[in-house]
Amino acid sequence: MASLLEQALQESGFEVTVAENGKQGLLVVAEHDLVIVDVMMPVMNGFEMVRKMRDMCLKTPVLMLTARDSVEDRVKGLDLGADDYLVKPFKLSELLARVRALLRRFRDPDEVLEIGDLWVDTRTHKVKRGAANIYLSNTEYSLLILLLRNAGNVVSKQMILKEVWDDDTGMRDFNVVEVYIKYLRSKLETMGRSRLVYTVRGVGYMMKTSDPES
């Protein structure tokens, strides 16, 4: 599997490093723009590798490969810090499309985005609210950037799925959007901070410094 993926990615123009297990992968991950992680790796499995990556504050986007198609396993991978997943067996064309989509998501132009006391430097992915640093997963960060760039306007769940998860097929459930909105709010709006992300019932979400219905 690793040899086939290496060949397919190289033929598509990518430079590839193959690690035989999660422990080896941790040694080289910081040098790469994206990591493809198989859950069923020896020595250190994919779940553990991704957990250790995020504990080390490594922001490299992760595409997780798994033979387990249960909702619990997919949720576990995403909660640990994976940015997307692909269930085996899969078509190489889909894997390559997901790789390109993840790379697009995490290559933002040089700029600073602000609303109220929230400040984001897209060059360093540093997020602050007031004087406090806010630590987000890659997916939470992508969702925040989408909302910030559309501040004052409603962003539909369909648009979020398309832009954050590169899904315009309708195959994903809106529940994943609601879960990540909840995650984002829990980090941005705790400790007495004012609300920034509002639900526009039946439509989607809006980022604003005051209630859009007021």
C-alpha cells in the first residue's frame, strides 16, 4: 500500500517520504506539508501518532486512512486532530483529490484578519482574543477563517462543507458542521468573552460582534 501511494503521489508531482510506522513518521512530519496516516500501522498506530503530533503542537494537516467504517472510529480520528479521513478500499483519484483539497485549505495568503478583539495572523496561524492565545485544530482554524472572511454575512452549512471539507457532493452530514461550530465557540467564547458566532436559524452561521437580529 505504501509503495503504491508513493508511486501515485510522485507521478502527480509530489515529493514523498515513506515512514514504516508511526514512530518513524513523527521524526519527519515537521518537514512536510501534509501527512497521510494509516490507522493500522505497527509500533505506533495512526490514532496515537496523530495525538502525539497535536500534543507537540505540530499543525501539519493529516489525511487518515482506515479500514474501520464505524462512526465512532471516524469521530475519534477527527477529535484527535485528523483533518480528513478515507475508508479503505478507496480509489487513488479520490485520495489525490483529498490531498489537493487539504493543501489548498492550509495555504492562506499573507494577511491579518480581525473582528472585535479577535485577531488572526494567517501567515503563522496564530489566533488571539484580547491578550489570550487561542489554540485551534486545523479544521477549527479553517472554519474560523471562512467565517472571518465572510464576517457580517450568513455562511450556509452547504458552503461550510464545500470550503472546509471540500465536499460539494452532499455525502457528509450537516452534523459535522454543528459539532465543529460548537468546538469553535467553546474556544472563542468562554471565560466571559462576548459572542462572535451566531446561528441564523434554518440558514447557517454568521460572525459578528453583535447579535444579527438586534
